[in-house]
Amino acid sequence: MAARAGTVDQNLIQANAEHRYRVTEADLPLSCPMPGMYLWNSHPKVFLPVQETGRAKCPYCGAEYTLEGDS
């Protein structure tokens, strides 16, 4: 039986566990919670315009996202 997205048998990030996240162009369009996070104990998905200024803050949980350029 294949693992389903968001189940406990996957290695996902705990949503809202941190308050600062570094993201890259590969994470765009950016949403909070991000796709690799557990969703069962989180807030509704909201899209964040991080590419406009390089920073964005989630209005629900206050998580801060910083867009990092390619190095």
C-alpha cells in the first residue's frame, strides 16, 4: 500500500513549528503552510507574495519567510 500525502508515515515538517523559513524559487508560489508540512493541525492555506520584496509574513501564524537567491 502506498503512503498518502500528509499521513504520519511520511517525513514531513511540523506546520507552524518554526517562525522563520528560508525559501527558494523552487518553493514558488509560496503558501503557508507549505506543501511539505503536516496539515491536520494547521490553519487554512494562504498564498504569500514573497517574490515582491523577498520577505513575507503569514497573517495566520506569523511565520516569516525569506526568499533566497541562487548562489
